[in-house]
Amino acid sequence: MEALVASAVGVMTAAGIFLILRRRTFPVILGLSLITYAVNVFLFATGRLALNAPAVLNKYKDVPYTDPLPQALVLTAIVISFGMTAVIVMIALSAYLSSKDDHIDMTAQDVVDAPGDDA
Amino acid sequence: MNHWIVAPIVLPAILAPFIIMVLRYHLDLQRIFSVAGVVGLLGIALTITAQASGDVIQVYELGNWPAPFGIVLVLDRMSAMMVLLTALLALPIVLYAIASGWDDRGKHFHSLFQFQLMGVCGAFLTGDAFNLFVFFEVLLIASYGLMTHGGGAIRLKAGVQYVAYNLLGSTLFLFALGTIYAVTGTLNMADLAVRVAEIPPEDTALLRVGAVLLLLVFCIKAAVLPLHFWLPSSYANAPLPVAALFAIMTKVGAYSILRVYTLVFGPELPVSEGLAGEWLVPAALLTLAVGTIGILGSQHIARMVAFCAIASMGTLLIAISLFNEAATAAALYYVFHSTLATALLFLVADLVMQRQTGAIRPVAPMPQGGLIAALFFVGAIAMAGMPPLSGFIGKLLVLDATRDASNTHAVWAVILIGSFVTIVGLARAGSLIFWKSHDAQHNTEADPENQEEIPHPPAPEPMPGLTFSAVFGLVIGLVLLTLFAGPALQYASNTAEQLFTPENYISAVLGGEQ
């Protein structure tokens, strides 16, 4: 179980980083989504993995339970990353539609026209 | 409980949706409410600063849940000071955005502006690490909208880069928080401080990873080398009044470093020994060096000011990374100065770009060129740290605080040479844009076609009087900071003293009902 979750987080992060290093916006956004999935699974694991256990304490008998806090954190993280992905898709779409080009880096023409990108 | 503490978050949080839902078709009303909101925020900030200036640390328990279980807001001197700085910065910028017509070039400027203020104030006030993440996201989401305000292909392209970089930073933040939670089982900063101190040194491997990841996240926000790449093209391509507001965002990163690495991962703990100090000092020196080289090499005024922001973050982080009281007091004074100075230069750059392309080369003189040149001169003096303005005092304090450090030679050399290169770079830009333009005009006077447009074109802003008043507001802020350097420094040293006695903070948060 631990090995499975750990390797899932590792593979998703690695694939995400690989995609983020692409030059077009679409793979970059896919990579960002993969990394946010990875971090969501990772956050689950931070409360230790407990199978088939409720996320509430039972004060009448001693049954296993899972830490509820990471689940709340994951919920927040999912909402935020989902919203952020929507935002970046919209900005990337309008950037693509206005410049007819979905390269994520600035081109030589952009640098001439604007403050540019020589950093 | 003292409800003033939550007011800086609640006021913009109510105002922003109100503006977007009720006033979306009424720009004039939006402007009135937005300015009123910022003035109200300033009043609240002054109130809480007065309340925090005693030595009592006040805690606000959201939903009245006691501390390690619920989220708390903590009002101490540093958070009060940063909220005050946010409000002081926001007022001239919102006035400028109105007067220059920037808020009319796209939709929802004022509600995004209020959301941004909410996120920044929340990040300064919160006492919970995950809540800090949430407020970071609030200010980032608002900043995405503000950054692409007004549209345009290149701005949107820079916006994609900015969003992608910050999304990655947020993910890293979550990884860091997850790691820290896995080791300590808490995310309340005061509770974290207690638990981290209890962990035996041999069990801290995972915690160290978390602490370094967290430092990386804050360094991305603070644009510390080598994580500064997002800053120049996003700030230079953002609407420049927005970039002026973003001057406070890099300070959020610096604030978080100062807060977390004095409270949770204190400099004397075995867990974090040498963690921030040993890595942060060289990084800060490099940041300053690269920033000043960027100032000298920029071909465009907006990029040049963006590099000014990086250089001033370098100076600030040199002072922060020493982690002692004197240097932190200097840093707290300098943070006030550098925010106002960076914002001033961004607004001046916008004044130039309203009239010209903004490229640093001689072109035809601009309307009100003399006044703008004078403002640029004041901003440049403040930024470079020359007397008589507060930058000089700030840099002097930083130099003085580093006098006994182990690497004084390197720090002094980088700061002093950096200041010199900054002066050269700003002087070069100023003389090319404002003075050489007159030569360029004489050269083209033989050309009859250009002649008719040049003499006295009107100011391009709808309300030029208010525009210049807003910029002068920032100048007055710098002058006041210079004149009242004594009281300001006194406040800063008291704040530093409070930061380096984290026991008070911890007992205030965990000690139950205040």
C-alpha cells in the first residue's frame, strides 16, 4: 500500500515536471494538473495510511480511525488547484487566440514589441 | 476578543463581491467604493497598529475554536506594521489607477484590487500555516486577474508564465506543508514551534526537507535568486499601477521567511541550524548583484524598475538572513522604504509609458517631461539609497547591522558596489529618456512632418492632476519615513525584539482565552 501510494506520487510528479518543461502551453497545463494530483495524494498520505477507517473518533469503543485533518486540507487543495487550472486554461486560451501562437516562451518579436523576456 | 483584528480581511472580502455583483456596470460607483474601502482599511490599519504598539500579542480565534484546533489570527507588531504598509501603499495606487484610466481598460479592476488586499492582509495576520497557504492563493488569484488586466497578446503571454510559475510554487507549498504536518501533526504556527523544538535532532530528516521546501516557496514569492525568473517579465508586462501594488507581494514572501524562521524554525534550533542563514545570505547577495546588473542592462523602463524591485529584495533579504535583532530592525525599516520606492518608480514608469514607448533611448520629449523627470529623480535617489531620502538611512542601518557578521566584507562590497551600479543604471536611463530626448528633438526639427505634433501635446490621462497627486503621495510617504526615521526605527527595533522572543507569541496563542 505504502509502496503503491509513494510510487504513484513519484511517477505523477516526475511526469508532471517533464510536461512542465515543454514549450507549448497545453502540455505545461497538463503537467501542472498532474503535479496537483500528486500533491493531493501526497497530502492524504501525510495523515498516515489507514484502510477502511472512518475519519471520526469513536468515544465508546476503541476502533481504528484515520486523521481527518489531511482530508480537509486535500479538499481545500483540490478546490484551489481546480480553480487555478481553470484560470490558467482561460488565460492560455486568450493568449493563444490573441497571438495565434501557443508557445509559452516569449518570441523574438514579442521582445521587440514589449518589455520582453531576456531574464 | 478584539474584532478589529479580523477587520482588515473582512472589509475587502465584503467590498469585493459587492463591487462585482452590485456595481459591475457603474464605474464611478466602483471607484467611490473602492477608494472608500481603501481609506477604511487605512483607518483599521492605524487602529490595529496603535493596539499592537503595546507589548501584548493579541489573538483572534476564528469561530471561537481554541488555538491548536481552530485557525487563529495573530496581531503582533510585525503583522500590524505590514497591514499598515499595505493600506498606505494601496491608497495612492488606487487613486492613480482611477486617475490614469487604467481601471477602465478592462473589467473588474476594483473588485480584484480589493481581493488582492484581502489576501495580502490575511497573509500578514494569520497564525496558521495552512491558512497562510490559503491567503497566498487568494492574493495570487486576484493577482492573475490584475496582471492580465487590459489584455493584449504579450501581457496575456506573460500572464501564462506568471500563473504557471506560481501554480508550481503553490504545489510546492502544499508538499512542504504536508511534510511538516506528517512529522509534527499540527499546522498552527505556535503549536508547530513547540513541537519542532521537542523533536530530537536525530529524527528531523523529514522535517528538514519540509523546512527547506517551505523556504523555497517563500523565496519564489520574494524573487530570490535563482527563483526570480518570473518577476521581470511579469512585472514589466503587467499594468504598471498593478506592478506597483505587486511591490507588496514580494514583501509577503520576505515577511513569511521572517515569521516562520524566527518562530517555528528558529535560528538556534538544531533542526534548522544554519538552514536559512547559510543559504540565504549568498542567495540574497546574488539577488542584489543580478538586480543591479539588470538595472544597468535594461532596454525598457518597466523592466528596469522590475530589476529595481529584485535588487531591493536582495538588500532586504541580506538583512533578514542574518537573523539577529539589529539586522531585523534594519530590515523592517527597509521593507517600508523599498515598498514605497518601488511603487513610486513603477508609477513614474507608467507616466512615461503613457507618453512614450518606454524604451530607454532618446525619443521626442514628452508632455510634463520636467515634472516626470523630477519624480523619476526622487524615485531614483530613494531606490539607489542616496541621501537625503530614507533609502540612505535604510542601507546605512543594514550596513551597520552587518558590521559584526562573519562575512562583512562580502556583504558591504556587494551592497556598496550594487548601490553604485544602481546609481549609474538609473542615471543612464533618466538622462536618455528625459534629457537626450531634447537633443533628439533638435535633430528632427529639420523634418517638417514631425514638427507639428511635438510642441505641446496634452497629458494622456483623463485626470492628470489626480495622477500626479497620487505619485506625490508616495513621495510624501518617503519624506515622512525619512523625517520620522527615529520613531520608525524605534518601532522596528521593538518589533524585532518581539520577533526574537517567540515565547510570548506561543503563550499568547496557546495560553487559552486572552
